[in-house]
Amino acid sequence: MFEKELEVYKKIKADYLAQSPQGGFVVIKGEEVLGIWQSRLDALKAGIDKYGDVPFLVKNINESDIVVNFSRNLIFA
């Protein structure tokens, strides 16, 4: 799962780090990059607003390629 999204991330990672060295969280669904947010919560909310209750990738933009977690089925009160 998320193979396509991770490939997109690998392609954009260097450019995004150059533009924003402090990093952030990118939202990717398929080959579409929704954008970058400074908080994971804001990125998750934006992804849910755009895509609904379907899997999408929220990835911390940093030098490490370690995947920390994937989340879905979140409820925001």
C-alpha cells in the first residue's frame, strides 16, 4: 500500500527540502500532491477534506526515508 505515493514523495523530496528546509508534512494521493503543512494534524484534516475517508499518505518531509506511520479512519471533534 502507498507504493505509488512513496514514489511520488521520492521524486519531490529534494525540491521540497530545498524550498522548505525546516520540513513539514506533505499529503499525497495517487500521483497528486495536495500540499505541505507545518503540522501533521493540519495535513490530515486537509487530506480528509479533499479525499474523504479513503487512504492517502501524510509524510513528514525530512532527510530520513523511514516511514513512521500511516493513519486513516480518524474522527476530529
